[in-house]
Amino acid sequence: MPATTTAPSAGTTAGKTSRKRGRRLRLFVLVLVLALVAGVAYGAYWGVSTVRASFPQTTGTLKVPGLTGQVEVKRDDYGVPQIYADSDADLFMAQGFVQAQDRFYEMDVRRHMTSGRLSEMFGSGQVDTDAFLRTLGWRKVAQQEYDTKLSPATKKYLQAYSAGVNAYLKGKDGKDISVEYAALNLTNDYKPEQWSPVDSVAWLKAMAWDLRGNMQDEIDRALMTSRLSPQQIKDLYPAYPTATHRPIVDEGSYSKATGKFDPSRAASASDGTSNTAQGALQGMQSQLGALSDTLDKIPSLLGPSGSGIGSNSWVVSGQYTTTGMPLLANDPHLAPMMPSLWYQMGLHCRTVSNTCNYDVAGYTFSGMPGVVIGHNQDVSWGFTNLGADVTDLYLEKISGSNYLYDNQEKPLATREEVIKVAGGASKTITVRESNNGPLVSDRDDELGKVGQKAPVNSAAPDRGTGYAVALKWTALEPGKSMDAVFELNRAKDFKSFRAAAKDFEVPSQNLIYADTKGHIGYQAPGRIPVRADGVDGTMPVPGWDSKYTWKKYVPFDALPYEYDPKRGFIVTANQAVVDEKKYPYLLTKDWGYGARSQRINDLIESKIKGGGKISTEDMQKMQMDNSSEIAALLTPALLKIDVSDPSVREAQKLLEGWDYTQENDSAAAAYFNSVWRNVLKLAFGNKLPKELRPKGECLLVTPPAGTGPVDDPDKKVWECGERDGDSAQPDGGDRWFEVVRKIFNDQDNSWWKAPATRLDKATATRDQLLARAMKDARWELTAKLGKDTTTWSWGRLHQMVLKNQTLGKEGPGVLQYMLNRGPWNLGGGEAAVDATGWNAASGDYGVTWVPSMRMVVNLKDFDKSKWINLTGASGHAYSAHYSDQTEKWAKGELLDWSFTGRAVDGSSVDTLKLTP
């Protein structure tokens, strides 16, 4: 699902170019523009021929050495390929060839990211990112998986896929592969290298990184201790609202032994961490802030972290559908990027047999064989992130080359990594690891000082030069998730589907299921750690005490699942999987809070209770539902406030009669979301430590204890936020919905207090704060959209721009113009089903993540299924298929999805034959 604000990201990942390279590129572009203006032939050649040189051949015949038989690649009006072959090896070799035709630059950047080699492409600006990625060791673990864990069949598929990619690359220069290489080659001598099977396996590590669970929440809670009391922190992380937001599973089985809930086995977990670690945390604010800043710079494949990010999926049994068979919907929410992370494709054996096992179609990842989400001839499946807590930060007591563990000195494991840098000297780093994992604190000067000033109690070791921070993460252990992809592609029924899920160890996902016999189901897979009693994974813990070492993993047979539940449907949208009071294991304390999932549940139930049947079109409409749960709570109270300022009253009137939907032309949605942002800022954001607040936001505050004159109000200091806007808090996701809901009826709650400013009186009650937020919102939108409220619209604020994740973010303006697309004015919003997310802390209403694709699978007739991608099949700028699905995607439209041979033939416009 990369993209960060400062580094190459996923899907097409790559980040900041070095300043030197940037200057060279700008100089080149200046020359190029002058040449174009003057009509110089070379300029015209570069502007047209170079762009078109890499377009793939999609008709006729190509010889591909290594194939054993003829393969056909049939493409429809949108360039979506369906591949037909007579053997598994030929099928996956052709998949590699075709994906390289359309997306090799994206694949190449991604494999450099997963191996910590971005500096080889983009120069010295990526050295720190590479150093952190080498410390995590994604590529090293992927190599171990390939060598020791994966089945012989999976290895053969990976080898065939690599052979196809390399067959495409053979004899081509960079400019023949993608226009981005033509730009890169102006500043360095970078040449694409051969693809390897481990390049594909490493991609799963990068995906797991973005779906790793609550690591950022763990850091944020620790950072909050400098400003907030334990009770205040608890207020900001309320318990999951089981009574109002239904968990995924309430009828299913959890263990082989009982086959039902067993409340007596419910896990007991504390609300925080031990006193031993708590003392150390109080002196670690700047160090943990530095770790958070480091994480912001790591390429994100899926989008910014936050309580609203996630995905939707649901399946409805045939008893409630117009077809009499199940309908299954899925729309993963990822960062808007160009091209989309997903690549639509069909992989078909002309005759399914023991030597050719696949007839499957759906969404794939460029760079990895198989189909990730989709259906075969018997079953369909979808994914959403389960959000299990699979990471822990450990404070390590380091002495020289040793670390302390149960009062014994143990040697740190070390290895050297050489980072090659385009246009510069290589850099060598040393990676150190304890028994808990790599020392991520080694990658930052500030992190290296962890614990130097920490007030630790007698139970902690002498701090000496301080503590280091180690990361323990399930994805750093070799596993078999790549096997699971092919097992899912071959699944015939719920039994084989669950068997595949068992091998899907990392990342932990919610898997929904439907089959052509009418069954529906759900399975929670994943390698999820079992911690000691009283340890809940919400705060960093002492690495020197074996009590805090993971004990085991939750057995697969004890993981939640459902099969044909009586209610007739299953909804997963990152909400709690189970009621934790009725489940024997702690999966996480940091679920999504269920705003999207409950809305989907309500929409399905209202249709069913009204006696109606659900159609494909109904599923499609549900995907576009943009109702705001928080608006339904706040708006009645906002309308009751007596507003004297005529301009603010004019804005308040926009909310009268509003139905809480967030259409792109809605003035009410624009005003409400601005009010909501200002409520969060006044009530919570201004009270958070600087490490959580957005960069550029400065406040006059009393310094934290131990850093200045705490009790003297005359000696306040200016303190500026340090967090990137996309990940700052409060982000406005559905955790904050629940925070506000908990205190909403308490007019005098202390959170409603906000200090006076030069222009505003202090607030002491809820309605005083709401009134101030309404006024602030009115003038904010006046500045952004104009004084006339009749011209306001949510879409003008809430825009999506699709950016190439490398040169489209940091390259010269002309290249950005060539590679990027947009903007689009969107409806939807944070924690709506149509989840076009934005961060309320940043002050920018721009879209930070979106439904990256949408599909509705019809199990009665696969050829009547529907799908759409965010962009298009091609990664080539100015290809007809670079962004040809985006306009329809923005309108909520879906395309026909051909699957059977007859339907594919009917929709095909190009056929390419690949021959040995």
C-alpha cells in the first residue's frame, strides 16, 4: 500500500533528491525549456521521443527466451492485461514481463527502498533513510525467508517471475524503460540491474512496516508524559466502544477446544507500562521525539499513519442479495500516488491442471507474482488491516559492546553495511542488535542519548551513558507469507482458504471470504505475540528484564474466525475484531474506533430490515457513503449556540438542515470540518507536547517539569511543533470522535478550558469553546475560500493531487508537471466510508489517503463483478492508461470486470503474443 513527505515512498517510492542533483536537474530543465521555446530539434526530441520511447508493445508478437509455450496477453480499453498460458512457469514469467512493461520504474524504486539502497538512485539525501532501513534489515530477512522458509513451488514461481522481468530488461537502456530514467541519467550513471526473487519477497516486509500496528501510538503516549497526567493520557486513548460499534466477530469460534467465547479466559492487561520503565520514559521526550521524526522520514507505502487510516471490506450472504449468491466489496485506503499502488490483472491457465494451477484475477503488486486481492473460479477474498500489536520498543541498558539482560552482560550482535551513494562517497554503518531486535536509536544522534537524564528508580540499572531503544517486530522473523499468496490464489473452499491464511503471518490482516456455493466467512491470521500478564504493549518496556520478553504467539486455532454467521453478513473496517472482555488473548489496545464499520453495518441492516435485497449497485453506493458520525454529534449543539457576530451567524446557518453528508459541493461540510478542526486544536492540540504538534505551529507555553520555570506564568516560552503535518495530532480520526463523545455532555470538563489570547477570552465550558471554534472557522474559511459563504464548498478545500512518488515530489517543476496529475475536488472525509482522509492538526484539508481501489465481486456471475483503480494500468507519463480511471474513480463509478474467456475476448482491444 510509499509516500512520505520527505522520502521516496511506496508504490513508486523514492524521495528527496540531493540538493546538488536538484540544482543540476533544474539547470537541465531550464536548458530544455529554452530549447523547446526556440524550437531546437533536440528539445523536441527529448520532450516527445523520450517520453514515448518506453511505451510497451501491446500487439503483435514478441519472442521471450525462457518460455516453454505461447502466451497471450489480452488488454482491454483501460490497458488491463489478462494473461493466458499453459504452465505455471510461463504464466508467472509473463506476469513479470508485462508488469515490467508498464511499471518497472516503480518496481525498481521499491526494491531499492526495501533493501536500503535509495542513495544509489537519488544521492546523499537518502543516506539516513537507507541507514534506518538497513538497520531494520528487511532485505536480510527476505533472503532468509527465501533460503529457509518458502516452498519449492513458491521459489519456482518467484524465479519464473524474475526471468520475465529480466527478459523485458534485456538490451534496454534506462530511457527505453521509463522517462524517469532519462532524467536520472542526466545527473548520475545509474543503470537498472537484474531482478531477483528476493526483490519480490522483500516487498512484503515493506507492506508489513506500514501495517505494523500501534508503534506510533506507543511513542506518542510516552511523549505525552511530559505534558499530561496518566488520567489525561487515558482520556485521549479511550476504550473501544463495543456497545455502540460492533466488533467484527460476535458469532464465531476462537479455539479448537471450546468453539465459543470463554469470558473466564479474558486477558488482563494494565493501562500502561511498569514503574521501572515509566521512570526512564519521563526523561526520554526528546529522544522519542527524534525516533518519531525518523519514522516520518521512512518511505511509507500506504500513507500517513493515524487512527482513521485503514480499509473497508464486507460480504453479504446470498439470502440478502438480489443475485441469491454472496456479494463481496473491498476498498483499501492508501496514500494517493501516481501510479496507484495496485495493478489490475488476470492470470489464467487455459486448462487448469496439476501443471497449470491458476485461474485468478484481481489486484496485484508490481514486483510480486500472484494476485493479492480478488477471486479465482471458486472463491473471492478481500483484505483490511487487522491492526494487531506486533511491535514493541525496548529500553536497553548498553555498556560498550554489551547489553544487560537479567543481570548478565550479553554481547550485541553486529554487522557492517556499506551504503553506496550516487555522485558521492560510500558510507559504512554498524548495525547493532540485542535479543529484542535492532537498536533503532543508533540511527539518530538524539536517540543515542536516550536515558542520559532519565530519573530511573532503584529497580532499573544504573543509566551510565543512558539507554538505547530496540525494536522487536514480528516481520523481522522469517516467515511464509509469500507461500500464502499462492495458496489464496488456489483456494477452493473455506478449509483451503483458512489453510492459506495460516501461512499469512505478516502483516496481520482481516481476511473476508465468499464462494460460489454460497458460503461467507472471515479469518484473522497473523503472527501476534503473547505478552506477560499486566503488559499491554502501549508503552516502551525494559529490555533488561526477561519478564517483558514475548512468551509465544497466539495459536492459529485460537485466532477469531466466522463461517456463515446467522446475521448474514460480515463487516471489517479496522474496528475491534472481538470484544476483548470475551477473548483470551490481547490482540491490541489500539483498534480503529469503528466509525466506518458501524456505518456499513447500519446501512446493510437498514436495507435488510426494510425487506429489501442488496444489489451490486447498493454495494457501490455504500462505498461512496460520506456521512460524518462526528457531525451528527456536534451539529445540534453548534446550532443551539447564540452567535452575535453576523458573519459567524451566516456561517452557522449553513448547518441548518444539513444531513451530515460530505459532498464535494457542500458548503456545510466545509464549515463543519473547519469547526471540528478548531475544536480539536483548542481542546486538545494546544495542550500536547511539541513532538506531537505540527511543524510551524508555535505556542507560548509553560516549560515541562525539569526544563524551566514551571510555576512562573511570567516566564513562559515559545515552543514550536516538530511533527510532519500528515502525522501530527490530533489528526481528527475516529479515536478523536470517541474522545469528544466521552466528554461531550460534561459542560465543565477540564478539556474544554482554553487560555485567553490577544483576541479571545479564555473558555471554561464546552459551549464557550464551541463558540470560539465557530468564530475561528469562519475566519479561516474566509481566508481560504472568500467572504461569501455561498461560494464555499468542501471540494475546494478537500483536494487530491496524484504525485509520482520520486521526481514528482522533489524534482524540478517541469518534471512534476509531466509526472503528476490533479487536483480533483473530492467529497468524503475522515472516518467516513468514502474515506478521503485529511489531518485536522495540519491546517491543510488536502487529501492524504483515499480508497486506492474499489471492487464488488458477484459470486453468482464473475463477469458481472465491478472494479476500479485510482489511476491506471500504466506507470508511463502520457500513456493513455496513466490516469484514465481516475475521473470515474472520483465520481464513484466502477468498470466492468471481465473474467471468463468469453467475456475477456469481448472486452479485449489489444492482443500480444509472447513466444519462446
